Amino acid sequence: MNNIALINASPKKSQSVSEILLDELKTLLPLTSEEYSIKEHHINTACITDDVINELQSCTTWIFAFPLYVDAVPSHLLSCLRQIERYGNSDKVINVYAIVNCGLYEGKQAQNALAIMENWCIRCIKSNKANLKWRTGIGFGGGGALPSMKKTPLGRGAKTDLGKAYAAFVKAVLSHTSADNTYISINIPRFLYKLVAEIRWVKMIKANGGKKADLGKRLNH
């Protein structure tokens, strides 16, 4: 049995872009196959239980999905990665994949975060802590627009390139093979994505009692 762990590592408890991306991915995975089993986990705190780690280590494949934080992984996820590393398990190969969503338009911004995930796998192998084999990842830019596009089919319209990237990604996952990282953006013009984001920021700051002018303020330290 090939057990695939879908790991939502967004700090948001619900309605995150990472959750949407994993839901889209599930539509391409063999959920009803007797050969594969899908297990879902949500890591949104700086500590995970031994039970969760044991469940993860029973899987042959880990697929992380998380938002880009300052060109890196979220701090709570980094803490959990170190915890998994200390726990250790070198008995079998576990294939590791990742999907990083960026609020920025350019998916290439996720390059460092994916490198961190790859280097973590290498570190675990070299220290004989765990036999984690880095396979490939996706950097997806413009993720902030996904929540408003739930009715857009994967592979169509604004999700055209995401559908293409996912097709190759799933092929690598199911065959336990490696590939170059893929960097894509949502299929809408950059200026339009920026405009919609700015309109949303204005609505959010007004909803929280602020003013549009407050968006340009600088904090003095």
C-alpha cells in the first residue's frame, strides 16, 4: 500500500490557500484505488504530537503545502520539521514533495523555500535521522486570488498553468520520481492581480477601523 500524506502547513485553521491547493490536487489522485491511501494532516502550530509523527512515518509519500513567509517556510513549520528530524526514522525511504503558494505574483519567489525543504531532506539523510528523499516542488504565484476562483475548473482559465503543473507533479508523486521544481503564476495579468489585491487591502483596513491613507504609513522603531 502506498500511503500519501497531504500536509497542510498553513497557520490558518481553515479556508487557506494551502487547503484549496490540496483540494485541487486530490481531484487528480487515485482516491478510490486499492493501491493508494490518502491521509490528511494539518500542521498549524509549532509542535506536533508523537502520534502524528508516527502516522506520517507510516506513509511512503509526504506532500507539504504552505504559504511563503519572507522567502522561506513559516516559522511554526520549521519548528515541526526539526521535531520530525529529532524523532528520526531511517528504516525506509519517504518521498517528499512540496507546494508553496506566494502572495506575490511570481512563483519563482518560492525558490528559497523549496531549497530549504530539499536541504532539510539532505540533512536528515546525512545525520542518519530519516531517509527522506526530496523529489520536486511547485512554486505558485498569485495564490491570493484562488479563494475567489473556487468555481473555475483546474486546468482552465486562471488555473490553466496550475493544471499543467499538477499533471506533471502527480505523475512524479505516483511513480516516486524526481523532477525539476516548477514555478508558475496564476493566469491573470500581473497588473490586474495587483489592482484587485490593493482594492482588497482598502476594504480590509476600512473594515478594521482604519483609513486608506494608513496603508502608506511607516512604523518607527
